Amino acid sequence: MAESLTLIALFVLLASAAGLAIVLRSHIAIEKLMAVQLLGTGGAATLLLLGAATAQPALADVALLLVLLSAFSCAAFTLGEGESPEAAAKPDEPS
Amino acid sequence: MTSAYAATPGGLLLVLAVMLPAAAVLAMLVLGPRRTRVVALATLALGLVVALAIGLELVRSGTALIYVLGNWQPPLGIALRADGLSVMMLAVTAVVMAATGLFARDLFGLDLATADGRLGTSFWTLLMGLWSGLNLVFVSQDLFNLYVALELLTFAAVPLVCLDGRGETMAAALRYLMFALLGSMLYLLGAGLLYGAYGTLDIRLIASASQHGPAMAIALALMIPGLLAKAALFPLHLWLPPAHAGAPAAASAVLSALVIKAPVFLILRLVADIAPPGSAAVAGQVLAVLGAASILFCSIMALRQERLKLMIAYSTVAQIGYLFIVFPLAGVGDGTAPWGTIAWTGGALQLTSHALAKAAMFMAAGIVAEAVGHDRIRDLGGFGRAPPLPPPTFGWAGLSLMGIPPSGGFIAKCLLLTAAAIGGHLWLALTILAGGLLAGGYVFPVMDRALATPAEPLLLRKPIPLRLELVPLVLAVLAVALGFLPLAPFGLLQIGRPDIALAVSP
Amino acid sequence: MSAIALTSASLFGLCGAALVGIGLFCILTHPDLLRRIIGFNILGAGIFLVFGAVARRGAAMGLSGDPVPQAMVITGIVVAFAATALAIALLRRLASLTGSATLEAATPPRSET
Amino acid sequence: MGLADAFTLICVVAGAVLFLAGTLGLLRFPDTLSRLHALSKADNLGLGLIVLGLMPQQASLMGGAKLVCIWLLAQLSAATASQLIAGIAARRKPQA
Amino acid sequence: MSLVFDMALVAGLIALALHVVVTRDGRGAILAFMAFGLLLGIGWARLASVDVALTEAAIGGGLTGMLLLRAQAHLVRHAAHPAALPTDRRRWLVPALSCGLVTLALAAVVLAFPRPAPSLAHQAVASLEATGLGNPVTAVLLAYRAIDTLLEKIVLILALVGVWSLSRDAAWGGASQLRPAIIPEPLVFLARVMPPFGVLIAVYQVWVGADLPGGTFQAGTILAAMALLVMLAGLRLAPQTQSRALRLMLAGGPALFVLVGFLGVAVAQGFLSYPEAIAKPLIVGIEAALTLSIAGTLALLVAGPPDRAPEP
């Protein structure tokens, strides 16, 4: 059972990382962000599977953190997008 | 491995030396800008008392002071230990810190807007952080704890460089941060390798290990260059001149006099206490070559500077070089006990006199820059007439840097020269002599400008209170007075260093 | 089991070694300061992985690893984050003041008060 | 292999396949919005199936509750994340 | 099987790190670094260091990414911004070779570590009883090597003082401008719904940290992320850095730590030693206070120097 769960964990990780590997070469930032999000969910799933395979229930806590913060990094990204239009107008740090 | 450390009566003083300034940082944060300076000055007074008490306890007991934190014995816990060298460093630090405090109080007092504002408040808080880190470097026995101490220094020192908020100093601070972080990282990596090989990070436990694998050599090869980057030894000195020259005068004094001595001290610990004799001898030779290159190259660079503070900063790199040529002169790594040799005493004296002289010089330069509004050496003609005391300060401190009798620097360089002659290190002897001449080459022109009669008199921007000028003068006089000190106190340096010395000499 | 654990620890130790090299290269050569700061984080990750390998090898007494290096890594990660934050604050200020995000050439200041 | 283990394997494998489908969607679908759609559907369903499959393996009720929490949080963050991304995509459109 | 998994993970880590260094796209490098942080968290789980995995997931997967993305947005607006590695071979060949040498030397040391590995696990477990804790990592952080943790808090505060010192004189003591001009609607929704979960998870982390993986750093980071989310969405303004309440919160944890430390001189076996009977409640109390201080410090470090003038 442990072996099969680890195998499936590997499969999930590879499946979600494959997208990233290909998208990172493209030029569209949003798609890279989407791939990172996918890796976040896939990583959480991987951790859950590993936790079950190695009898480490605490790994679920790590998975919990990953899903909690995945939206956070997405928000950080949008922020950078949102900032650009007002770039010229905003007196952010005049010297 | 059991109870390698037994706490000594005055051990708690070591905790106070580290925690007092750290607690001051917290108090300043809570009490706010208006009371920051009061807290700082009170802490400086208390810290001076603590340093004095540590010194007295060392003399009284004749053994190193030890404290085991939380009573958890190493290797699981962390021990603090102050031998003669550590106590000397603690004392020099306390003196320079106190002088800097008095100087900074009046310097920032000149401009009421900055006194309780961003510049003043940040300065005092960072100064306290710096002091805590310095004291920890001198007393900690645990390599990871020392990493934390190095980071305390980094985080306190870097913002000090760019307090004036100009683009140039921002770039200097960023470059300093890059070098300092790289240094800490390499140091940490080495510590990790040592833990993997020995299962402890306690300096004495590692030193007592009988077998050394490749981990030791590689760890030293990572840690020493990392620390050299922080100590700004040639050729890793590029960050120092702009950083030290750009900081406010009070900050430059501490940075140049004390902060770069911390990594030097750690290198000494690593080479003399941890490294097996073979590696220590190789490391000592390499360090001496770099030290000599530092003396020659950076003295010449100092000669060519057009700005006073930059010249003093280059002189710092040159003077640091002397500390590294001590390694082969003291016979580190060839089986003799280095602690008793005259080169060892000379190195300690050089360290002390440079700390005092360089702090005095930066303060004097700061007064001149404050009074005249710039520090271009060419346009400083006749600055000796305006605020009266900086030129003599500069002169006295210069005596010590050049190694002209009577001064602390003279005795130091004389001892090193003798050691080089006895040991047959001709090239080192020549370097020491050349370094002295070159130092004369950059100190005399400044004195010449001070006494010159300019075509048109210098315009003074603001009056300078005499009290402000007195602090650096006292430091410079102290640096010279070290030369009159009987060398006996430096025998204290051997306290707490019996492990190796006893093994060799009966 | 122990043989596998050993190999796995060494594997991550080797990964740490590789990351140290990559991070160092980035710090030494990349002209973009922001990328250098990321390089510091990669270097830090490599160093911490070496600590992690050391910790994993020290598994004993029913613990899955030596807790001392693990605790050091936690301290180290937080310090590294603080360093990143300070470096970025400096970099942002430098960019605002001089219009340049590099230390390569001393560009003349664009505007100063 | 007991019934519980068989259930776990079936669900988990199905979940894993959905992750692969999500990646394929990201790579194959024609435009950003439909990719986004495929992605969020696939990975949430995938995570859901894996959580469901691991339920019988949990030693305690607490462990099971935590798994459900993870899935709910993932739902929440995926929903907002895809809206945020869609917002950026919509703003980007006119320029592209 | 586990080894194959680890190899895939290591390959992914190295590939992402290389991509971060060589890519010309600055923002892409940051996204790749965030993915790197995710994989690293899984790597720590594979090394059975769940405490570290939690820290890495929270900091590497969350806060660092935000810090870098904000900096990138700022730089794009304000500065010339070289993106590519030098193509001139003389510029990169020597560094590349020397870095390769460092890697090889490290690899040799890692493979030559002594067997059996030296370890403090025995002593750490044997002394656990005196602390009343069940998680040895927490015992190292809060008892055996408590001075490291305490001074590291001072390091964080110095970093914050340093960041604040970079503000303009006029803005010193004021607040940072975190709120963007345009706030997307979903962000506001997220900032309303997510923080209760975050706070719950943080409290849980501190609570279980005494006996199971988790603890004050992880909890503090989560709280910091939640606070930032609320400020980004404009639900709350960033606090004025001169605010007394804020400063009390930042200094409170370490100050309590120092006080308890000196209390140990009087009633236990010295500085930073706890009376055995009440060691655990003391440690959990310190952890709770530290969590708030860490949360505040980390959030303000991400927020950066104040840029609005203080209001009395």
C-alpha cells in the first residue's frame, strides 16, 4: 500500500510539474502563474499521499499551509498587475 | 564529552554584556524616539561598568570567565567564555562605544531636526544592536550562535551606512549587504559541514576531536573566505571605502574601529583554536600574503584619494592587513604556543591602537566635514584654524597609524618587525616598513593642508562646540598613550589559553 | 529502511551542494540585483538542505532526525527572510533615487533633494 | 488487500488522472480563460478524490476532519484565484 | 520507490533553480522561485523534518514570493533593469568553474560524512523531560539553544528598524502604502473569508507545537500573511510605525523572553533556564507572545519603509 501511494504521489507531482516545465518557456506571465497554482494544489495532494504512505499525519499540516497560501501568492501577483497603470501618477517614493 | 564547561563566579557578567544592549533595543522600540537617546546613554554607562567588572574579575581570578546558558551543557547547549583576548576586545569595544555615544549625542545635537528624527533614533537603536552582536562574537563558544552574532552585526551595520539617504550611500550599503550576506552564508555552510562531521558546534569540543576528515579542510576553506569578505581584506575590500566613507561620522568610527574586527577575531578563533596544525600553517601563510598585499595596495590607494573620509577608509583596509601578518610571525600551526610570542602581543596592541586611532580620525574628519561642509582634501587649506582640535587629533592618531614613537602603533609595529626579523620573514619586515612610510605619505599631506594658509579663508557653516571636539582628541591621545603602557598587561592575553600552551611548554 | 534513509539523505545533501553552486553563480555574475537577491535565497536553500541531510543522517532514539540542525534551519530561514526584506528595501530605495537597479556602473543620480 | 484499501486506490488513481487532465488542459486548450476553467475544475476534483480516497486511511476523526478542511480551503482559494486571474486576463485582452 | 520520488524532486529543484538564474524574464524568474519554494517544502517533508517543511511552506511559498513580486513591480516602474546574464564568456566562465568546484567539494564532504553519523538526538530526547515538551525541535529552539532564538528576534527587529530607516524623513513614523489603486473584487472577498481560517490554523500551530511539529515561527508567518491580505484588500490601513500599541506588540515577545530568562537566574539554574515544574506553561506563554511579535515584524518587513507622513 505504502509503495503504491508513493508511486501515485510521484505521478501527481510529475503531472503538475510537467505543466510548469512547459509553460515556463512561454512568454505569458498569467499562464506561469496558473501553472504555479496547479503545482500548489498538486503539491498539497502529493503531501497528503506521502503522509498516508509514510504514516506521518503531520504532513497534512504542510498541505494545509500550501492551500492556505496559494491564494495569497496569487493575490500578490495581481497586485503587481494592478499597480502598473497608476505607475506614473502615484508619488510612491519621491526622493 | 561531559561537563567541558564549569561556570565561574563572574560568568553572568558575560550574559549581561550581550543582553544589556539587546534589551536596550527593545526598550527603545517601546519608549519611542524621544527617549531613545537617554536609554542609549544609560546603557552605554552600564555597559562600560559591566566591561570593567569583567576585566576586574579576570584579573582577580586569573582564569577565563565561563557561563553555561540555561545550564544546558554543550554540545546540546551553548557556553559563553571570555579569555584574556576576549576581555581585551570587550573592553576596547566598551571604550570606543562610550566615546561614540558622547560624540554622537553632540553631533546629532547640532541639528535639532535630526536629533529625535529618523537619523538619530535609527542610529541609537542600530548602535545598541551592533554592541550586542560584537560582545556576542567575543564571548560565544558555539559556531551557530556566532552566526547569529554575525547577522546581528550585518543587520545593524548596513543601515548605518545609508542613514543620510543619498543614492550613493544606498548603493554602498547594498554592496556592503551583498558582501556581508555572502560571508555569513559561507560561514554558515562551513558550520553545517562541521556539525555533520563532529556532531557539535562547540569550539572546544571540535578542537578536542582527534581525527579530521575532509570536512574540516573544506569547512575552513569556506568559512575563512566568508569572514574575509566581512573583514574587507584585499582583494575583498571593494565594499569598504564607499560604505565607511558614506556613513555619518559617528557610525564610521564604530564600523571602522570595531565592526570589521569581529570577523578578524573569528578567523583567529578558527585558525588558532579549531584548525589542525597543518591546515593552520597553510591558512596562516595565505592570510599573511593577503595581509601584506592589503597593507601595500590599500596604502597606495589611500595616498591617491581626494576625499578625507575615503582616505581614512582605505587606511582601515591597510591597517587591518597588519593583523593578518601576525599568523606566521606568531608561529600559528607550527607547534609552538603562539600566545606567548611577541608577535601575538604586537598584534593585540595593533588591534587596540588602531581601534582608538581610527575612531578618533573618523570623528575628527566628521567634525571638519560638518564645519566646512565638504571633505575634499585639496580645498581644506587652513582647516586647522577653524575648529581648533581636529588637526591635533588627526596628528596624534596619525602617529599611531604610521608607527612613529612614542605611540601604541609604534610599539605594535616594532614588536611585529622584531618578530619578523627573528623568524627570518624578510618580506614581512619590508612590508611593515613600507606600510609605515606609506601611512606617513597619506597622513602628512593632510596635516600640511591643516597648517597651510589658504588664499581665501574657509567658510564655516556652523559653530562646533568644544565638547564635541574633545572626544576624538581623548581617543587619539589614548592611542598614543598605549605606547607608554608597560607591556605587562598584555600578559593577561594568555589567561584562559592554557589548552595548547600547556601541552607544549612545561 | 535505514539504507534507504541514508541514501535519501545523501541525495538531498548532493542537491544542496548543487544549489549552493547555482546560487553562488547567480550572486557572482547576474547584473540584475533582484535576481542576485533570489540567488541568495537559492544559496540559502542549498545550505539548509545540507543541514537537512545532516539532520536526517542523525536519526536515532525513535526520532526521524537530529532535532538540533532542524532547529538551526528554522532560525536560518527566518534570518534569510529578514535579509531578503532588507536587501529589497534598499534596492527599491536605490531604484527610486538613481533610476538604476544595478551596481555595475556608477550612474549619476537622477534627482536628489 | 481489504475493501478500504481498494477504495483508496481507486479514488486516488482517479484523482491523479484528473491532475494529468488539468495539466493537459493547461497546455492544449486554445485561450487563457478556457485553460483556467479546465485547470481549476481538474485540480479541485483531483484533490477532492484524493482526499476522499485517503479518508479510510486516517487513524483518527481529527485527521479526517483536517483533510476535509484542506479540500474546503483549496476550493475557496482556487475559486478566488481563478477569478483574480480571469480579471487580469480580461484587462490584458484589449492590449493583446 | 521513495528514492525514485526523491530523485524526481531533486531534479525538479535543480531545474527550477537553473531556470531562475538563466531566464531573461524577471517576473518568470520569481514565479519559478515560488514553485521552487513549493518543491522545497515537499523536500523537507521527505527529509522527515516536518517543522522545517512548515516553515519553508509558509515563508518560501508565501511571504518571499510576495516580497519579490512587489519589488519587481516597483523596479519595472522606476529603474533600468538588466535581465540577462552576461553573454561574454570571460564574464561567466571563471565564476561558473569556481562555483562548480565548490559544488564538487561539498558533494565530496557530504558523501564522506562519518558513519555512524554523530547526532545529538539522544541527548535531546533524554533532556526533554526537564522541559515538559514533546517536540524536540521546540525544545531546542526554546530551551537548549534558547539564546539563538532570542537573539534572532533581535535580528528581526534590527532588520525592521533598518527598513524603516530607509524612509524619507517626512514619512518616518508614518505608515506604508500597501493598498493598490485598483482592488479587484475577489481580493476583498478573499480578505474577508480567509483570515479567520488563518488565525485558527495559527492558534492550532502554536498549541500543537509543544508536542507535535509546528510552533511559533510557522504560526507567526501565517498571521503575517493574513494581516497583509487584509491590508492589501484595503479593509484595514497599514499601521503607523510610530504607534505605541504596534511597538509594544513587536517588542512584547522578545521582552517577555528576556524577562523570563533573567527570572531563571533567580529561581532556576541560571539565565534562560526554566523551573522544571512550570517549564511547559512558561514556554508556551513565551511562544504565544513571540508569535504576535513575529507576525507583526514579518508583515511590516514585507510592507517596507513607511511612505506616508505620520498623523498624530
